[in-house]
Amino acid sequence: MSQIQTNKIKKISLLGGTGSIGKQTLDLIRKAPNQYKLSAVAFGSNVSEAVQIINEFNPQLVSFKEADSINYAREACIKSIQYVHGESGLCEVAKFAEADTVLVAVVGAVGLEPTLEALKHAKRVVVANKETLVAAGDLIKEYILKYGGSIIPADSEHVALHQCLEAKSSDQVRNLILTASGGPFRNSDLDFSKITPEQALNHPTWSMGAKITIDCATLMNKGLEVIEAERLFGIDYDRIQVLVHPQSLIHGLVEFVDGNILAQLGPNDMRLAIQYGLNYPTRSENLSKKFLNFKEIRKLEFEEPDFVKFPCLRLAYEAGRAGKTYPAVLGAVDEVAVELFLKGEIRFSDIPQIIDLTLQNHHAKHTDSLETIRAADAWARKEALAQLERVKTA
Ligand code: NDP
Ligand code: MG
């Protein structure tokens, strides 16, 4: 991964400006206009919030999910902005010539093509969107080698591991350890078939978008992060462990072959992780102004994750180990299952079942092209709906 050391203002293309990560990124840009500028931004469907962001940050290029949103924005915003839309609009923002850094903060597989497009244009790509790394890890590595861009994590556990590893070779690593809060149902004796979306959306330590919050409740988020770690750091699955740590103050640990362990700690505020990703390899003053106060930390607890209670974690390890298009299928079917659960169409306990049944029916292919990954993704979404009928009638 190439490392560009520069003190120039970072010109940022932000994919997903209205989301949890997007808004925290904008907060950093707002706080440090001498360090960051929003050059281009892509939005989904939340046009009213998008208009406020455009008027505050004055980007040169804006993309919306739907073409209709452009007219509304044109009426409400400064006139000199260039507007684009749809998947091609996301890619335009990702490769925008004025920007040097791309922050991928959309949710789900929609991040895949713009991430590849950004790498094709040799950008520094800061990735919060784990689904893209999960689906297309091999292709991303190929693009980095071919076009000279780089990937820097913004997911807090991977930011932790990135700092602890400091580019050490994989043969020096005994274990990567990703911490997990354990989600809202860690100690719960609730019947998982009766858990409501409202209960599952109530995360104990982090405030995030709906999809990742449900993924935290099923532990699929940690499963996706295990695959994300394999993609980013090239460590095999036998050496990637998950450790439940309810306080979420240690974000990741690296155990080296000589028995020494490095851990990264920090307040549970995603702005630290995003700022690290934006600034790497340099560091600048903590813009969130949140710091850990050791006098207030009463305890740091750790426990093993429960693979039986949370089958999604097992399924993610299995899909990661099986490789090929299995991780892409895992990510796509999870997106569908989470959406169905949030709409009240399936039970919480149906989520791992639909994922399992879909993975079992998949005939995997090598992920050597974007088309293969897109085909696996489309197949998984269709198959998930077929399995929905099976689960409902069971
Ligand atoms: P949110 O749901 O809060 O935000 C998602 C963003 O993506 C919104 O801005 C949404 O726009 C936009 N979006 C969705 N679909 C499209 C589309 N087709 N075209 C353009 N924009 C689209 O998600 P989070 O911010 O929570 O998460 C984003 C990513 O970061 C996820 O992959 C997540 O796993 C990862 N992550 C998040 C963390 C967090 O603390 N939130 C922590 C670590 C990783 P709109 O609202 O306008 O429709
Ligand atoms: Mg994380």
C-alpha cells in the first residue's frame, strides 16, 4: 500500500454524506478547514439533509441516488455545483480529479464499484464500508498493485490493528484479536425468535446506522470484520480471534510470535478512527476532544464469544475460509435478511437461518472479476428471498 506523506489540505470525496460515518467525517472537516476540504459528496435518498450539507460545505461535485433529487437540490443550493446520479454518479464522485482522498461511508455492497473506481484512479481510499472489502478483497488487492492507490481502514478494530502491526510481516504475528462489545443480547436470556427491531437497534456502546447495529446484535458485524481483517492484513483465519470486551475501550490487539502483545485503546468515538484513516501516516490533534481518562475506567472485562447463541459469527468464519464468492454471498444475503427483519417480515432468529441456507445452496466461483462478484451478489439476493418462503413456512 503506497503511503503519501503530505501536509497539504486533504481534498475529500465522501461517499455517504448523510450517514453516521458520513456526518462524523463532516464534523472533522467542519472543525479543521485548514486540514480538510469536502470536494465531492455522494448521497442516498435523504435530500433535505443533503441540501443542508451542500450549502454548508460547498462541494464541487454532488451525486444523488435518484435523478429526481437533483432538481430539488438545484433549487435549494448554490448554482455552480455539478450534479450526477445513480451508480455511475457514485463512481464519478469516487474518481473526482480534484480529490486525493476518498472516504467510503455508504452501507453495503453499493460501495464496491466506486471503491474500485477510486483505486483505478490511484486515490487514497479510506474504508469504513466493510461489505466492500468482504465481497471483493482479492480484486481490491489486484487494483492496488495495478494502479498504485491505497486502502486505509476507518473501522475502529482495523484502525487498532493497523497501528499495532505497523506494517510488520505476517510471519511475525501469532494472533490478531478483534474486540467485540457483544451487542445488546450478550447476557440476555430473551427468546431470540421474539426480539423486536427496537430491542436490536438499542446498542450498548456505539451509535451507528441501522444495518450495522443489527449486525452487531447478531455478531455478524464481527464476522464481517474477521474477513475484513484477513483482507487488510493477509493473516489466515486460524490466527484471527474475536474477544468480547463489553467496555469497547480496547479496539484490537496483536500478539506477536515472541509473546509480546500490543493493544490499542481509545474512547469509543468513531471520529478518532476516521481521523486516523484520513491522516495516515501522519497524526494530528484529536478533533473530537474526547480522551480516555484512566481514573474513570473501573474495569476491563473479556470473555469468549458464544458461537452457538450467535451463529452468524460461525457462518462468517466458514464463508471466509471457503473463500471465492462465498464472502460476497454472505454480505449480500445478510443485507437482505437485516432489511427483512427491520421491516418486521422475519424473526431475529431467522437471520442466521436464511444466511446459512443461502450459503449452502451457493456454487462458488473465483472472484477474478467485478462481473463475477456482481453475479454472486445478485444470486444471493434472489436466493435469500426464496429461502424466506422456506423459513416462513417452517
Ligand atoms: P448509515 O446507514 O448511517 O449511512 C449510510 C449512508 O449511505 C447514508 O448516507 C445513505 O444515504 C448512503 N447510501 C445508502 N445507499 C446509497 C446509494 N445507493 N447511493 C448513495 N448513497 C447511499 O451507515 P453507517 O454510517 O453506520 O455505516 C456506513 C458503513 O460504515 C457501513 O459499511 C458500516 O458497516 C461501516 N461502519 C460504520 C460504523 C459506525 O459507527 N456507524 C463503524 C464502523 C464501520 P441516505 O441516508 O441519504 O439514504
Ligand atoms: Mg468495527
